[in-house]
Amino acid sequence: MFKKELEKLFELQEIDINIFDLEEEIASFPGRKKQMEKEISDALAKNEAARKEHKKLQLERKEKELELEGLETEIKKLQTRINEVKTNKEYTAILSEIENLKTRRTRTEDLILSVMDKDDTISVQLKKLSENHAKLAEDVALKIKEETEKNESIMIKLKDLKEKRKDIVPGINKDIYLVYERILRGKKNGMAMCKLENGNCAGCRVFVPTYIEEKVKEKKELVHCENCSRILY
């Protein structure tokens, strides 16, 4: 008689383990979805950072080109004035100023070339990042769709299992069921019953005394692991 009750409990245990696993998967879905969405937002952030850097370099180049134009204009003006000076002192001063301006011009030209090189590199990166973001967004959108459909399927399966559980519970001895439920509520993995394996409780891996092992084999009463309190079978 008790053997049949134990078999019913075992069937209930299998359902509860499945329920626990499905609930865990459902609970983890929002986090997984958030992580997938974060992949897209991170990729977009990199894309935007490259775009801002590209714009910054373009503005910097424009500023330096305007600065270069101004230097060229100043040099031409001084070169025109040099023919009009009347003293060696003025002549020397203008020549010195022209040289300073030419030095600044060379430095500005070098900066423009450096900015152009950086901008070329950023442009290549931006194109690659844009392509990668578009591909990633497409892949992640598909993955989220698949995961959402899977989650909905799991919810249906979970509902069916809970209905099945409701059908099984009334057929189990009330006192035995209450003991099972009390143990189940205290466990985090949905397991209130554990197999006795090679003299050890499969739940907590603690050695089970011989007299308890004998009781388990007799199958005449509920036998608990002295360490984790799970029902042994």
C-alpha cells in the first residue's frame, strides 16, 4: 500500500522538478532579453562615439584650414609690404614675422594632415561599426523573437504541468502530501525526494546510516535523510 503512495509521490516529484526548471527559465527570460538588447545598445553607443569623433575631426580640420588660409593671407600681405619698407630694421622685422608665420603654416599643415589621417581611420571604423550594428540588430531581433516564442511555449507547458499536478495531488494520502509539501517549500531546486545512491543521499551527498538504508528498502514508511530532511527512495 505504502509502495503505491511512494510511486505517486515520485510522479509528483518529477512534475515538480519540471515545474521548477520551467519557472526558472521563464524567470530568467527578462534578464536574457535585456542582455540581448544591451548588445545592440552597446554597439550603437560605439557607433555614435565614432560618429561624434568623425564630426569632431571634420570641424577641427575645417578650423585648421581656415587658420591656414589666414596665415597665407598674412604672409602675402607682409611679402607685399617688404618692398615698401625704408629701413633695414623694418625689413628685418618683417622678414622675421614672415618666417614665424611660415613656421606656423608648416605646423598647421602638419596638423591638418594628422587630422585627415585620423578621420580616414575613423571613417573606416564608422563604416564597419555601422555594418556590424545593422547585422547585430537583425540577428538579435531574430533571437529575441525566437526566445519570446520559446518562452510562450514554456508558459503553456508550465500551465499544463500545474493542471496535471492538481489532478495527481488528490490521489495522494493527505498526511504524506503535507510532509512532502513542507519539505518542498524548504528546498530551492524543486526536490523534496532523493534517491539513495551507494549509501549516500543524492540530494546532499551525505552518508546514510545502514538502519535508514534498510528502512528505505522496506518501503513501509516515509524515510528522511538526517542531514537535508528529504524523503529517500
